[in-house]
Amino acid sequence: MAQRRRSKGPGPSQGELLAAEEDFAPTQSASQVQRSLERLSPAQVDQKVSELVQYLLVKDQKKIPIKRADILKNVIKDYRGVYSEIIKRAGRTLQQVFGLQLVEIDPKHHIYILVSNLPRLEVENLKQDDCTAKLGLLTVILSFLFMKGNAAKESAVWEMLRRLRVDPGVRHEVFGDVKKLVTEEFVRQKYLEYNRIPHTDPPEFEFQWGARAVKETSKMQILRFVAKIQNKDPRAWSTQYTEAAAEEAAVGGLFQDVNTPGDTGGASQGARRRTW
Amino acid sequence: MATQMTDGHRRFLQVLMSHGIMEGSVARTLHRDCCEIHKVYYAHDKLDDFINVVNIHVQPFFMQIRKGMSEDDGRTYYALVNLAETEITKMASDYTENELELFRKTMDVIIISESGFASSTDILNLADQLKTKKMKKKEAEQVLQNLVQDKWLSERDGEYTLHTRCIMEMEQYILSNYQDLVRKCNICHSLAIQSQVCETCGIGMHLPCAGKYFKAQTEPHCPHCNEFWPHEIPEINRPDSQLPSSALRERRRTPSSGTRRH
């Protein structure tokens, strides 16, 4: 799997090797961090926190996940000793000022994304442009994957899209190179995973939800989307409904106390409702 | 006095961050919606106070929500700008070395020109002479398209000028780097990329500012030297009128016969 990622990802091919060396943030005890902190002036540490916040915002604007190795190389530099403190404060600032949460989507390779902390609305008034169309396409794909049991073969996804007049083999008016958008851009942004199915020859691939999709939306939201299109109650799909409700309960009361307008029986109510 | 960030402020900030720049009426609607959704105190005429709260909190990160005016239609725009003005920081991560060089050289042409525009021919010639790495025509055309999409340049009839967002973001940088080569509007004293210039004393004005200043005067005179103002005065239309830019475009082509900037 690491093999495939290296060839498909952006950035230098030897990046993985270099990254392993640069991605060294010494693990220190709390008291060691405290002592390192005391040697630096508060202004110096604040400066680093501020630089990190700016860096994270700029990187995340493009939805490319941020590697810890890059953070250490480009921002932290000589302040590695207090890395944990800097990242903690940066995370707090992002929440307090921007309503954004710094989420580590890959604890092994230390990769981060920013996710909005604010209660999700039914209609988001973020930029309406090609991005909206892309997110629409993505939502359709995520829905298909979920309804199919959380994974689907590449061929099945293309077949589904063709029925919607989006053909991976034909240049699309809005999406351009559809295959590239779905298998590269969405994958790079961690909205989708594109994995080789083992023991297939010629190699076949399947799609699954990516880590960013898991954070930015939920099974219940997607199920509601499907239900809305088909004009049915989400409970018409009992397997999926059970699964979505379980996910909500596991996530806990994140949205329990929020009453958002136009809330079609929002996540909050879903969490409280007992279905089994 | 409320100086705390609320979820209303955070949502406003997130939306503005994703747009980059936003027209005044859109910003006012967003202000209202954010306050409504998060049950935050709302007064329709207090958008600037609301924005000040945000600015207090983003200032440590060299960010600021700024209010500016479009040189094309005179409308108010709000943009989230980066104040670190030592170099073109935000662009640096999006563009390669030679793309940045092309942009800087294009900006030179735009600023030094009479009209505030650079033709696509001019720019393609620049692409061919880059020091970092020459760029072919097709590549340069793609870069121009990206610059327009990212709102650094705006295009009109095959000619390019600086986008309102670019002017707002880089005003400090431009003023300090170009100094006497740039013009400031005599009326509002902000940087003027497109302008009408007095042929006698050389002062300049934004087209919308000229429109407002000379409104309904049959014989407009230069506010500085009192000579006859030789340009057609742009008509200032109501903000929701469809015509402003095309109306202003016609005026721009009126010859301001070979005045040199000094």
C-alpha cells in the first residue's frame, strides 16, 4: 500500500525516505518540555505558534494533508524540543479563533488536516463554483460506496457515474478528466481511498471513504441525502440505518446540543434516538 | 463591549477565508446569517464592528479583513489579506519561480502603463524573456488563466489588470516597491492602478471616484490645478445596476493623449 501511495502522490518520489529522517520530533517527558520552554522567551514561542497557524491555514486551503515532517522542516526548525507544546497551542488557537480542529488522520505517518468545528448546516454557503460541483460528485460517490457496504469496485463506480452521464473515458464539461479527478485529486485530498484488490490479475481496484470524508461528513448525513433523493425514510434501509446510528452513538454528543435551522432531524437527534 | 469571538464570527471568518474576497452586499447577508444561526447580537449597520472583533483576533497571524473598493464598479469589497509584506507570501506556495517572475513582470507593465492594463501580447513577450526559465505561449496562457482564477489578475477583452483582491492584498507591497511610479487617487488617496489623469498637473483619480466627484457637473475642472478635466466622466450607476463595468469601459478608451507620469 505504501508503494502505491508513493507513486500516486504529489511531491518527490524519494520523499518517503527523506521524510522518515526529517520527521523526528524527540519524544520528551512533560518536565523536559517544560525546561526547554523555560529557556526560550515567551515571545519566541508565540512567534512559532503564530507561524505554524499561518502555515497550517495556507496548506489546508488546498486540502492537501499536512505532514509532520514538513511542519518540522519548514516551521519548527530549531524548536523541535518544544514541538509538542507548539502544536498544542496552535491547535487551541485554531479552535478559538477560526473554529477549526487540527485532526491527525494518520497517526503512523503523522499527517494532519483541518476540519471545521462549527455545527454543520444543511446548506453551507461556502464558495459556489467548480468546487461545489466537485463536492456534489464526491457526495454521489460517497453515497454509492456507503450503500454498497462501504466499498465498491472501481468498475461499479464508473458504471454508476456513466448512468449519470459522467463518463471517466470522456472529457467532462465541468469536471474535465473525470478519472483523474476521482482517482487522483479526491484520493490526494483524502476524500477517497483507492486500493488494489489483492490477488487480482489484471489488477483491480476498489474505492472506500477516505479519512477526510470520515471527518467532514457522517454515514447518517449521507444516508439522509440518499433518502431525500429517493423520497423515502432513511429507516427504509435498515442495515445502513443501524450502521449510521451506531457511528453517531460512537462519536458521542458532538452535536447533541446544537439546534441548526433547516435541520432535517439532525445528527443530534439521531444520536439520542434508540433504534435497536 | 463584546470583543470575544463567537461561533458567528468564526463562521464568517471561515466563509470569507474560502472565498478570499467578497462583495459588500454578500458580506452583509453573511453577517446577518452568521449572527442568526449562532444567536449572536446583530445590528445590520454594525458589520464593521463585527469585523473589528475578528481582526483583533487574527492580527497576531498577520491577517486582516480589509475593506476596499473595486476600480471597475466602485463597489465595496471585503477581503482577507496577509499583512506580511516582505514578499508575495501567499502566492509563493501556489506558483513556481518562473510563474512568479512572469507575474511580477506583468505587474510592472500594468503599473507603469497609462491605462493600468497589459495586453496578452505584452505578457506573452515577457514570458519569452524570463530569466528564471523561459515559458512557451501555451504555458503562459495557462498561467494567466490560473492567475485570473486565483484572483490575482482580472481580464477584460484580452487585456489584464490587477484584481481588486490583489490590489487590496498587495497595496503596501506595491506602494513601497514602486514608490513614485505608482499613482494615488487624489480623491480617496488609495493606490490607483486604473486612473484618469489631469494633463496639466498630473494628478490622478480612480474612475469611480471621478464619477462621484464630478457628478452632474457640466464643466468638470481638476481639483488641483483647476484646468478643464479632459476625460469623459464615468456614470455612477446604482450598485445593483447591470451596466457599470461596460459603461466605465467606454470611458477608459477616451484618449488621454500621451501624458507621461512623473
